[in-house]
Amino acid sequence: ARATARTDSFDGLRLENVTKSFGSFTAVDDLDLDVPRGSFFALLGPSGCGKTTTLRMVAGLETPTSGGITLAGNDITYAKPYKRPVNTVFQSYALFPHLDIHENVAFGLKRRKVGNVDAQVTEMLELVELESQARKKPAQLSGGQQQRVALARALINKPEVLLLDEPLGALDLKLRRNMQLELKRIQTEVGLTFIHVTHDQEEAMTMADTVAVMNAGVIEQMGAPQELYENPRTTFVANFLGQSNLIGGTIKSRAADVVTVDMHGVDVSIPAARCHADGDEGWIGIRPEKVLIGDPGEQLDAPGNSIPGGVVTDVSFVGVSTQYQVRMPWGQEIQVFAQNTGHRRIYRPGESVELSWRPDYAFLLDASQDAKAG
Ligand code: ATP
């Protein structure tokens, strides 16, 4: 009854208080999740965080220990896998080796004795751009092409929700990048709900409208990729989505729109919307590419907004950017990724520098969290 209580108007996929335990181990812990219809949704997290278990409960391959799952208001918590309008594409494509591509895609429809199979198969093969390969056997195709066949085979069943479990994991990096864009194009074209499970943050951010970051059975944060990257609420999310410098600070004052933090003797302002610390102590977070590096006293940004006393300890030139490690007076090494625009010189180890950043690029996290988490 609980699972259907709030579902009247929501036409997407909803998980309510979903818990899955294996013996005494809780793999998914009281998960609440709304996936809007027609969205490209990514479940992102490290190995073992519970994302595959979550996907398997949506597919009907696992039963929740407690909680409910609804799709467009219908309770599917205990529905048989083949009774729900959900299909899964796995990393191992599981194509039939003795059937050609056309037959592989047609297989599900033939079994269900649907009419007009050939036309539907042709339409699907056009969608994944494999019309010309229809009479080949799977072994004659590349990994990326086989993956597209698996996708066509799932889509031809016209599921409401397509689950993708690390579908690109077996592909090399370049093919992976191509397939990411390809998958995104196909999802936009068919307008179905895609739920994509991955541990690759770049992949999740490239493809998904909404990303849910999972850690140890719970969702730490959910939002648009840019929102998660620029305004993480936990140290885990900050570290999992790229690199961050986390610098300890003491909160001096809180105004409606800005919080002022004493960062080892320098006052730093942080927009209130990016402050996620309740106590007196916090971690000031700043992404390496948002830190500016200049000569001492150069005042790179707003006057008074610079952090003096840095000494370069390490430099790597990586073409488009130069990556620095800068030791600050309090002993911490700060990472700086400086764009090589041509008008700035490259500093050498041992040189004194001044760091700076625009106040609205920083965020503040609760100091009770481990800065190294993630
Ligand atoms: P990966 O990316 O490595 O697949 P994941 O985030 O998908 O990781 P899950 O496969 O959901 O993680 O597993 C979550 C936890 O639940 C793991 O610690 C795993 O060992 C445990 N687990 C999963 N299935 C079972 C099972 N059938 N029996 C016991 N423990 C399980």
C-alpha cells in the first residue's frame, strides 16, 4: 500500500524505501528515487556500492527485502521480469552466434508472434546504423557494433524503461567515447527512459540528464551533471566527480547570501547556496582548474581575494594545461590546473606564487566528513 500512496500523478519510475539485504549485509539501504519518464538517468558509484543490485530490482531479477517499486503508478515490486515493461542491456551482449544480425534483433518479436517483424527490425537497425550489416553473424562485427545490436534487440520490445548495466565496459576508450554519444542520440530519438549504471564519472556526466551518486548502498546526491560537479554536498561526491582541493577552515559569519570562512588566516567568501556545513568547521572545496596562479602581489582576481605565500613544488606540462602542486604556508599542497593560453609564463619548482579563485567557484562541506572519502 505504501508503494502506491504517492504515485497518482508521477508517470516515471519510483523506488520508495527500497532496501536489499543479503544475510546481514545491506547492499541497498532505504533508497528513495524518482526517475522521470523519458530521462537519461545514470547511477554512478564505485564497485560494490549497490548500483547493480538496484538495477536488478528494477528488472525483477532481485526482490527488495522491503520497500516498493512503481512504474507510471503501477506497483511492479513483485512482478515477474518478463511481465514488466523493462529491458536490460548487459555488458556481455549475449547475442546468438548462429543467427545473423537481423535474426538476432527479430528473435524476441518472433517468439511473441507479433506481425510485421521485418519492417520493425529494419527500423531498429536503421536507428543503430547497422542496416548494411543485417546478414552478418555477430562474430563478424566489432565490439561496438555488437553492442548496438544488443541495444536494437532490447529496444524492439518497446520497453518503457531500458536498463544499461555497464554496457560499454568491454569497449576500448575511443569506441567507448563514440558509443556514449551514440547512446545519447538514440535515447533522444526514441524518448524512452534509460537507466545507465556505471562507475565512470566522465561517462555518466557525458550522457545523463540526471546523475545519482551512490556510495555504500545510499544515494549521496542526485542532480544534473554540472550541478553535482560545481556544487557537491559531500566530500565523497566532490572527490568522485573529479579532483578537488579540500582546505580546512573555520566559519566566521553567515549572511543570507554569503558565508565567510577563515582559511588559515585568510578570509574566504563562499556563496550560501554552496555551503553544506552546519558546524563551525568546514572543508573549503575548490576544483584545480578554478584556481588561478600568479606572481606574489599580482592580485589576479578581486582585490583582497588572494592567498599569498605559495611555493611551487611540482610542475607538469600537459599541452593544453600545466598542472602545479603548490605548497601553502600551512603545509598543504594545492593542485592547480592552469590553461596554457600563451599569455602566462610557466612557473618552476621553488618559485613563490599567489593563488586566487572567484568566490562563487568554491563550496563548503561539513568538516565531520573525511576529506579523503571517495
Ligand atoms: P560493481 O560495479 O562491482 O558491479 P555494484 O555497485 O554494482 O558494484 P552490487 O553488485 O550491487 O554493486 O553489489 C553491492 C554489494 O552487495 C556488494 O558488496 C556485493 O558483494 C553484495 N552482493 C550483491 N549480490 C549479492 C548476493 N547475491 N549475495 C550476497 N551479496 C551480494
